[in-house]
Amino acid sequence: MPAKVGAVKVISLSSSSIFNIGDVYNMAPEATAKTFAGGGSFNTGDGIRININRSDTFINDSEFIDQPIINNA
């Protein structure tokens, strides 16, 4: 159903955002990310104690593209 839209002010959009005004059938944003972390990372909660004397994270990533995002329709 057609709609009348007044003034629109967009401050910012992130890299995986969708901005739409009007009718739409299907919207499917896609994004990928790769995160490397050492021991004791990503712990959440109350009263967590982590005792790690040495934590090394070695990365050997020979692939240039891990997960391609193509034909986003």
C-alpha cells in the first residue's frame, strides 16, 4: 500500500544496516566478522576469577576471504 512520507533525517548507518522508506517485500542484511581472543576472554557474570599466567593467541590465517557475501537478495 503506498504511503506518504514526510521529512527524514538519517544521522548514521552502520555497515550492515538497511534503510528503507516505502514498500518492501524482503530485507536481508548480511555481515560477517572474525574475532580472535586468548584464554579468559569473553567471560561474563558476577564474581568470575581468572588466573592465567600467560595467554598467547597465535593466528595463521592464510585465507583472504573466509565467508563471501554475494548475491544478497
